[in-house]
Amino acid sequence: MEKYMQTKGTVVWLTGLSGAGKTTLARAISRRLASEGLFVETLDGDEVRETLCRGLGFSKEDRNTNVRRIGFVARLLARNGVIVFASVISPYGEARQAVRRSVEDDGARFVEVFVRCPLAVLVARDVKGLYERALAGEIAHFTGVSDPYEEPGSPDIIVDSSVESVEKSAAKIVLHLSEIGALAGEVSQSEVLASEALASAGQYETAL
Ligand code: ADX
């Protein structure tokens, strides 16, 4: 007989173009949840490419290898109760679906978040200066400019950083996590987080 009950974790997979706000959002939410005592981890495309995925480029094959490796680590963490935020462009739908299947096969949850932002806004923001270079033809195979991005067909959540604040998008995700029972380690934590999320979610544009 099982003496202790350990709940499975969740992979929150943030997909979207470079500069759309995946990392910012993941950091904001993971900080909040960690401060409530939940076990949280983040896996970021830019960071992981310096370590676990060092040497991989941006061909379809390399991008999918990147996604598979990040998915593998996320799965291991999630099946041990961790809430994992993975911020990866992950432009190919099939590779994202494969990660979902492997996570769910382990009994953990997978939440696909499409971090949407129109290309024109990304080009105007150009935080890393990459779009200017990509548009000038200096970076080959740049996602959204000279390489494909397959938008999720049925994401669990859509956030749009061109019309929502980080707080609003974060609240939307926290609310969803609460609704699916992903924050249920301690009932009180879940309730606190959910009511906070509901309070800031009150002002959503329903159009999204
Ligand atoms: S993915 O396509 O393999 O999922 P990942 O999220 O790991 O991408 O890395 C994307 C980051 O790599 C971008 O935010 C950007 O800083 C950098 N980068 C460098 N070259 C490219 C490129 N050709 N396309 C997209 N991002 C690039």
C-alpha cells in the first residue's frame, strides 16, 4: 500500500517567435509559484543551447533535437512533481506534440501556451537586434522571417504580448494551472494563487 501520495507535475510549454515574451513570462510565473513553496524549474532555449544543446544549429533537424532534449528533461522533472516552464520557439507542431505525448504517458500534465505577437511588433521591438539582421539577410533560417513557424492548432492557452501586460498573461496561465489541479500540492496555496489570478484576470479582453 502506498504510504505517501505524490502528485505528478506539469510541463508548461511556451512556444512562439523569438522576442514574443516566453522567457519573461516563464520567469515571472515561476518566481511567483516558487515563492508559494511550489517546486518549479525553468528550461530556456537560449540558456539550454549553451549547455545541454550546445552545438545545435537551427536546421529543422537540430531544432527538433533541441525540443526533444528539453522535452526529455522536462518530462523527468514533471513526473517527479515539478512544475516546469519550457520557453522554446519550437516551431514544428509535430515535435511539440511528441513532447506532449511523452509527458502525458508518464501521467504528468502538459500545457501548451502559444505566446503570440505579430511579426511587425517583434521587428519594431527587436530587443536582441536579431530581426534587423535577419531582415537584412545576415541570419539565415530566422524563425518568422526566413524559416517557418507552425502556430499551435489547439493550444491550451493563448497569450498575446502585443495587447496584454505580463501580469495579465501570467494570471491567465496561473488560473489555468489552478483549474486543472496543477497547483494542488497544498489546497491553501492553490486557492490563494487562483483568487489572485482571478482578480487580475477580471479585466481580460474576451476577444482573445
Ligand atoms: S528552437 O527553434 O530550437 O526552438 P530556441 O528557442 O532554442 O529555438 O532558440 C531561439 C533563440 O536562438 C532565439 O531567441 C534567438 O536568440 C536565437 N537564434 C539564433 N539564430 C536563430 C534563428 N535562425 N532562428 C531563431 N532564433 C535564433
